Amino acid sequence: MANVVSLDPSGTDARRVELMQRIVALRIEHRDLDNVLERLCYQPDYDAMQLTRLKRRKLLLKDQIAWLERSLEPDTRA
């Protein structure tokens, strides 16, 4: 029986993949919200409160994506 050796015993590769998958999911949700907001704006009787909530959610997603992307990059000292 062959010994299986993990390439990354610390699990950082798995964590990195997990973060990248989360970023992709958030980007998809962000894009979908963009489409919803665009359609909502063209409706004559749109709900302003709903529009505001969706815009806030979109901004939150943008911040989350940026935070996750920064956590993927190693610290670089200038």
C-alpha cells in the first residue's frame, strides 16, 4: 500500500481554495443583484425601500469580496 503524502499539511491550500470559491459565489451574487437593480429601476412603481436594501447588500458584497481578496494575498512590506 502506497503512503499518501499531503502536499500541504497545514491545510493552507484547502483554505485558499475555500476562499476562492467564496469569492466566486459572492461575485455571482453581486452580478445578479446588479441585474435585479437595473430591472427594478425601470419599473414605474418600484419600491424605494427595496431598492435601497438591494444597493446596500451589493455594497456589502463588494466589501466582502475585497476583504477576502486581501486575505488571499500575502503581506508585502514596502
